[in-house]
Amino acid sequence: MNISIVIFCYNERESVECVIASCIETMTKLSDNYEIILVDDGSTDGSQSLLEHHESIRYIRHTQNQGIGAALCTGYQNATKEYVCAVPGDGQFDITELLAIKPFKFERFYSFYRLSTDYGAYRKTLTFANKWFNKYILGMDLRDVNWIKVYRKDQLDFAEPELTSSIVESEICCKLIKSGTVPIELPSVYHQRMSGEAKGGKWHTLQKAIREIVSLYKVTRRFNKKRVN
């Protein structure tokens, strides 16, 4: 299978080279036609000088930090292979878990879910609220919408993501599921980050996500009407 691996990172100089090396080692076992796209979301820790001339990756840099959602969208838009998977540059996902992936048609996509996390009460509350909203408001029952996915490139083109916050994965998955695409859910081990600081629970990240919840609802409603028409 030919696949684009998107590594998104922000100030993960200490871990991202290990993630790149793991991607290369794993992809040589999984595919004879792959690319590694690294999206640097405006890092200020010297990552640019370390990565911009790396011979094994395609390096894309945001001049300013825009958040996980924007980094994901940049990676997805620049992917050129049939399958696409985005992984964090902090080392919390074991790339070798992708060896379980098999070629699939448009009617399927892969969704990994974390067996456990090291979240505190604050992050657990956010996760619960997110799952409740997805299930009861959007009608999408998915174990872990915010973890690793493997899509087809034509699925991403079909979904035409409009949002740029961390909930863009909710938009993509919701559109695909509403169109009859069935997720293949696989368990995943959540590892301690090699370095850096968690960003998903930061207040400014949460503020942006809250602002886009209404937009997410409207986007998926428009998508429903588009399908009916």
C-alpha cells in the first residue's frame, strides 16, 4: 500500500528525530511507496534548523503556531499517496502499530483508540464532554476520535474539512460515518511523551475548540442537507 505519513509537531526537537526514524523503519516494512511529511507548527526550539534539510522528509513550516487542527489540515492537504495517517512528533504513538493496517476501500477507515491515558481530571472531563457531544449531538459513536486515524486520500478530499481547530477530526469522521463509511477500531497503547509539553488541554486550545463547536454542528448539518439533495 502507498501511504503518506504526516508528523505534526511543535517544540519537540528532543523527540521528533526518533519519531522520524521509527516512521522510516516501519514504513519500509509496510509499504514500498511512502512519503513522510513533517508539519512544524511554528516551533521556537530550533526544530527548523534540525529538520528543514532532512533528506528523508518533506518539511512544511507554519511561520506562527496555529494549533493541532491547522497542522493536521496542512498535512492532509499536502499528502499525495492513496492512504494518509497523521502521528504526533512527541513519541506517544508507537508507529509499529500501523503494521496492522491492510489496504481498504472507501467504505472503511481505521481508527485507533487508546486503552488508557495518563490524563488528569481536567482532561478526562474534556474527553467525556467531547464523546458525549459526538455521540448524542452529532450521532457519531467512536471510541477515540482524537487519536490516530488512517484514511484514504479520496476520503479526505470528499470530506472537505472546513474547521482548523483540534476538532477537525470530529468533522472528518462525522462526515464519513454519515456517508456510510464504517470505522475499523483498533486498540492502541498510549506512551509517555519523550519530551515537550502537552498542548491539547491548554486553555487557548480549549477556547478555540469551544468557539468551533457551534461551527462543527453547522458544518455537519450542512453536510446532511447536501447528502439529501
